[in-house]
Amino acid sequence: MEKEIKKEIEKILWRHTDKMDLEKMTQIVDELYTLIQIIFDPENQPNQLGIKSTFEVDKSDFQKAVEPAIRYLFNNYNPYTKIYINYSSAELLSEENCHNLNNEIPD
């Protein structure tokens, strides 16, 4: 796997340069591969760069954040009501009339 990733990085770099020698290219590929390993290695938490990878998310924080919203829906709305939350807003949606084509849509 390591060799394949390095080979792909090398291909990308060769497409974008015409003045780089093989030694310099190999050094850059090695540095980029090390960076990728640091960022995405689930054993390296928190990683050396302070960047949160997808493996580092604390799921208990998410649970604590959404429980009040779930309770609010349960106490105030019907089971078909949903809350969609993004970085800057939240939407409360209630399905008054809905039809699904789930059986007709291929996977």
C-alpha cells in the first residue's frame, strides 16, 4: 500500500513540474507520505500537527449535543418531524404529505 501511494504522489508531481530531479522528487514524495500517515493514522491521536482526523472525533460530544434536540422533538412534535442542522442554521421539518420511491430506486 505504501509503495502504491508514493507512486501516485510521484505521478502527480511529475505532471506538474519539468525541472525536478529524481532525488528531489523522492524526497518530496517521502515527506508527503509521512504527512498523510501523521494525519490519518488512528493510533496517532492527537496527531503531531494538531489536525483532527476522522478517527479522532469524540462521539460523546455529538451525543451530548443532539440529545436536547431529540427530547425537544419527542415532547413537542410527531414522529415524522426532523431537525436538519448545519454550521450556520437549523431547520425544523414536518412531513405532512410524503411519498417514497425506495422500492423503485436501484442501489
